Amino acid sequence: MSIDIQKVRSDFPILNQRVYQKPLVYLDNGATTQKPKVVIDEVAKIYSQENANIHRGVHYLSEQLTQKYEDARKVVQEFIHAAHGHEVVFTSGTTESINTIAYSFGEKYIHEGDEIIISTLEHHANIVPWQMLCERKNASLKVIPVNDKGELLLDEYEKLIASKTKIVAVNHVSNALGTINDVKKIIDIAHQKDIPVLIDGAQSIQHGKVDVQELDCDFYAFSGHKIYGPNGIGVLYGKEKWLNELPPFMTGGEMIKNVTFEKTTFNELPFKFEAGTPNYVGAIGLAKAIEYIQGIGLENIESYEKELLEYATQKLSAVDGLKIIGTSAKKISVISFILKNIHHYDAGMVIDKMGVAVRTGHHCAEPVMHRFNIEGTIRASFAFYNTKEEVDRLCEALMTVKQMFG
């Protein structure tokens, strides 16, 4: 089976519009993906016909929506191949998921003199929580370096691991460069020393199969809006062992079993980590998005996006004065580049007026930019609804940029 691109594009209402009198070319999927009509319709249906607070009511609407919410958890569990449904915690997104572990794990297990390992390729959301933890606990942050292709130096990673290493937190895929990291090897190396590993899956979950049991990661985080689902919903997967041991990150309603003024006991998993009214609409919408891409087929998506990446790499490499930043042999469909003597922001403004949406700047990954001695890049990130014709439109826009800036 191959992707019927015209059918797919018709599923996404936002793609069928014009900006600046030109057909929209949306190449900012690394920042957020567009939503298929089935997701939009599901969200609208909940608010218009089914809305009620979940888990607490005995009335019809509450019971019906509670079931749909827990069914959504089951969809996520099966999608990432978790062993148990209660290992799936709904959060507001990758950022909250990472902060939950940085706080909960950190408060219990990190002490003065301990070390935490991250990598040069991390998004700020997988840097700052660990930095703040290190400041609170007087611990140290160690960083895996990268080579000129944007690949992690795993030999150096092995050297960083020491008796004081307490956790490793790395991304599955670099949002700034598209590099696919060998997280399985990273996890295996850490586990040889009984060190847990958190994987930031924000940029990987939408591009191919993720099996948390096969990876053997201890924690995995991702966001709904990156995988064609609603904003404000995310997932924290954690092995049952860890989630049982860790204290909750947020407290309030739902995450408690009993409350007295003398003592509070916490709820069972996963509710211990879902304080307050959860984003049940987002969770159900996320499940609908997952079912949608499963209908297309993850293998089909991966194959088509690889073909699109190869075509775009070839076309962009032919543009005089263009340099691609991040040339790993293993990449998802992201190309980050600079134009000689033209600031990325200036270029992005002109590209936008040509009807093409790209991202410019440091992509919340300033250490990556420092490593390559640049201020920022232009990033084109592709999804399975993009086409080779849209790549050509990007190249035409770049020609206009070059003409304008001489």
C-alpha cells in the first residue's frame, strides 16, 4: 500500500487555502502538525454533545466520557507497545512530561555531587528542567558531544558515565537537525550500570514505530500536537516500577486516595500523576489522531517521508550558497540550512510572502547552534501530506530570496 496523497491532503482542511494569494505550503511540521478532519470533528462532538467532567460523576455523560478517556489511554498503550495501560500518564505535552520526571525523580534520587547526562542535541525542554534540578541539589550536568554531521559521539557518552550518574535524558530525534539518535544503544549502555533513561520522543513519535518495551526505556515523552492531535495534551510513559516509586509532581484532586489534615495518601497509577481535571478532550482527540495515522500505516508514512527527504535534500543541495546543517546518515524528514550572507530571519520573511511556511531561528536548541557556530537556521520539516511540488515551491522561494539579497 502507498499513500494516496490527494486523499490525504483532502483530510486536512487547513491545507486547502491560499496565503498572500498563493496556495499554502506548510513546512513547519516540526513545530506543530496540522489536524485531520476526523480529529477536529471528534473534538467538536465532545464539546457539543458529550461534555462532562470524568471519573467523578455517576450520571450518563460523565460515565460515557470517562470510558472514552480510558479507551484513549488503551489506544496510546497499544500504539507505543507499553506493557500496561497504567504506565501511560496523560500530561499537557512533552515539556510537562519531562518536568514531571525531573522533579519527581530528582527529589527522591538526586543528591549533592550526583551527575545527570543529556546531549548537545537537546531541546531546551530537556535541558532547563535538569539544570534547575542540578542547581537545587548541587548536582552536575554532563553533556554528550556531537560530530560535524550532528551525530552523537557515543564513545564519549560511555566515558561520561560514572558511579555518580543517576539518570540519562536524551531525545530520540533532534528537532533542530533531524538526526535520529541510536537511543537503543544509549539505553543499553546506561542499563549496564543500572541507570534509568528518559527519551524525549516529541520529534520521533509521528515518523515511525515506537516500541517502548523493545527500546527498554524507563520513560518516554511526547506531545499530541506533533502527531496530528490536539494541542495541550501529551503522554508520559513510565515503567510501572518507576511510577510506583516516584512521588507525584503535582497535587490536588483526582491524584489522592484519602485526605485528612494529618495525612494524605495517593491514588493508584496512573491517577497519581494526573492531578486535577484532565484534558479529556485532548486525550480522546489524540487517540483519534493515532487511529487516523494507523489507518494510513506507519510503514507507509515512514517510506513516503524518506522519499520526500531524499528529494528535498537533492533539490536544496543544488541551491548555490545553501549549506545544510545536520547531515547524519539517519534522519527524519527535516532539513535545517543556512544561506550564505543572508540572515535566516530575513530569508524566512521573504519565503513566507511566497506562501511557504518554514521555521527560522535557533529552534529552542541554542546549544546546537553554538556547536555549529551559527545564530540559527531555516528549517523545513515535512509530513506525509507534503509533496515534491511543495519542495519545488520552497526552492523557487529561495531563488527569490537570493535575488532580493543579491
